[in-house]
Amino acid sequence: MATTNQNRRILLVEDSPSLGRVYADYLSTGQYDVTAVETGRDAMDFLANDVPEAVLLDLRLPDMDGMDILKHIREQEIPTAVIVITAHGSINLSVEAMRLGAHDFLVKPFNADRLLVTLHNAIDRMRLTRIVETYKEDAGQTKFQRFIGASLPMQAVYRIIRSAAPSTATVMITGESGTGKELCAEAVHSLSPRSERPFIVINCAAIPRDLMESEIFGHVKGAFTGATSDRDGAASRANGGTLFLDEICEMGLDLQTKLLRFIQTGSFEKVGGSRTEQVDVRFVCATNMDPLEQVRAGRFRQDLYYRLHVIPLHMPPLRDRDDDVLIIAGEFLRRFASEEDKQFASFSPETETMLQSYSWPGNVRELENVMRNVVVLNNGETVTPDMLPPEFQTGLVITPCGPKTGTATEPVVVETNVSSVPSIRPLWLVEKEAIEQAIGMCDGNIPKAAALLGISASTIYRKRQSWADSA
């Protein structure tokens, strides 16, 4: 039977040729591709080179015990569903086989319907097991490429990167400053077939506009004052690899036109040159603005936007990443303690609360700086609240601001004169009352209350538990 992409491969291990033909005939429904073998050795040889959806395994074989094949499948962790074929006298043995990983067993004689139903159920259970294992692996994954974090928003980022990396489609990464947009671009490149080729970065906000065209496309000798020799630009250096255009919305409109042509054709001319060069480049771009809002404002070309906005990927701010704050802080703490030869290894419970309650306008980059500050300026094994920088102390609040249209988020520092205020209620109590009030207004619907408060539901659950523990 010819194999098709829709056929499920089945290995039938049955030493009786006549029974083998009967079972194969039962499965001749068009959805199974059956390979029949009569010995254990042939079964082992098949499994060494292929992984079938299921194995129909007779335990009594002329050259070996079928249980040895089952043990081999389990030891090698071969992802296949095993159905044991047995006679009445060996049912106890079949039960033992299921303890060793067999999905089900069939007692001879059996009809076609019984075989088809059993096989279908075993394959479905195997697939569900794989899905569950994948989700468990993702849920427990705290590191991915150079990222640190196990929160659901980051798991979504990891999945998009895995899916997008093998293609040549352009990825547009958005997110606040410090969320890891360049790490995201590096991950896309490193997981792609171009990983052995160059990864070239151009920061469109850091290069003067009159030099940007030369930085991207290169120039020839004499093209402008100071051009004393020919120079390759990022487009040439990225040939065969990935060109990462960071802060793409900062690029001038005149250069956007030339970039659009480059993306459409893969060809360009150096500044001052007349020879057209052709390259093979995969584009990844990033911005901390809302690119569509920039299009509406006339600062970004609409046709370029749609060329670049093929696979959108938003990097979540640190304040929306639940317990990732502590995971990342712990990683930075251990790294910097090792570099500075300090003994820091943990945070006090009060410090953990402060780290989780802070809004982190500078995101992961700010958290990294805070942890380095703590390690360099202090000594000890446990980080206590007094070791944190001034912005964490009473009377100094930092909150993110900036229009939601995507302009860069900058911190606003608001100082308060605590001594001039006759009475101040504890912040945790104000927060508790606000959260409980929101839950009451939403008729006890915590996810809805969280959405209206602008925080995650898990944050509310965590805080309510901490209030209950301290009561």
C-alpha cells in the first residue's frame, strides 16, 4: 500500500502469516499504511529506522519475547502507541504489558470493528499525551534562548518565535523600551536556517539621518565628504542572514521609500554608485511606538508598514509578566554576586513584595540595573528592602506614562513630603481595598476585575493569598 501524508503508519508484528493477512485486511480502509513483520528482529530493525503511529504486537514470536520489544520501545522512549495481541491464556501477561507502557490489548479472535476502535482510541490517547507533555514543558520553561521567564505572556512569545523562525517572513516586534526586542530578533535568527550566517543590527534612532542611507546600503569612494574608500553597508554584510532594523519608526520618509524598494526586490545601489547589487536578506524590525499610529500621523509609509507587518510580535512589559520579576531578579542577583565575589543568594519576603509591586517603567533593563546596584553597593546573603534604590522607598513613586499610541515610555518621578501629611494609610491597605472593591463591583468575577484594574488575575489571587496569610 502506498504511503500518503494522510495515512497512519502501523507496524504489525504477527508470526502467523495467515493472521497477519487478516489483520492487514481489517486495516485496509485507506487511512492506514501497514507494515507486517513476522519476527522480533524485523520489528526491531523497523523501529530503528521509523516511528509508526502504533504497533500491533503479538507477544509470542519465534525469535524473542514480545515483551522485550515493548521494553525496548519504553527504554528508547519511542513515541508510538502499542497494542498487545494475545490469546485467552495470556491475559495476565497482557495486563503486565500495559504496566510496561502498552496502551491496550486485544484478545484473539477479534473482528475488524474491535481492532479499528481499539487502534483509533490508542492513537488518539497517544496524541493527547504528546500535547499535554508539550504544554507541561512550556509551562515549566523558565529559559528560552536568552530569555528568562515562565509567565503565560512569555510562553506565547516563545511559541511565535518557534513558528516564525524557520520561514523568511518579516517579523515586526513591538514593545516598550527594555522589554527585550533585540533578544527576540536574535532568537528568531538563531532558530532559523540562517543561524550560521550574519545577524546585522542597525539602530535607526542612534544613527544621524544623513548617514543612515550609507549605513544600510554602503557608499562608493567620493560619494560625500569623508568617503575616502568604498564601504559595504548592512545590506551587503547581512547577505544570506538577517538584517535587524531597530527603532524602525525613527527612519526618515525619504529613506523609507528606498528601504521599501530594497525589501520588494532584494536589490539596492550604494550611495554615489550606479551598480545594482542583489542580496538575500531576511528582515526583522522593532519599534517602541505604535507603527499603525505612526502611519496615521504621516510619519511612516503605509505600504512599508504592510511590507514589514507580516508577523507581528508584541513583547509584554515586565509589570504584566506575573512572577517573572522574581525569576529574572534572582538570575541577575546570582550572576552579579558571582562577578563581584559577593554572597547574595536570596530576597527577603518584604523585598520580594516590593519588587513585584513596583511598576518597572524601564522593564527588564531597569531590573538588571537595580540588581547590579544592590550587589555592588551592599553585602550580605539576603537582599533586604533598605538595599533597594531610593525609588523603592516610601515617598518616591515611579509610574510609567506616555500616550498609548506608542511613544516611548518615560518614567515620571513624583516626590512627596511625607512629614507634611497628617496621616498616611499603608499602601498595601489602599491597594487591598481597591482590589476588593473592584471584585465586588464585578460580582466576584476576578478575571474581569483584573482586566479593569489593568493587572493580571494571577496577581489578584497572589495578593489575596498574602493578605490571608498575614491576617
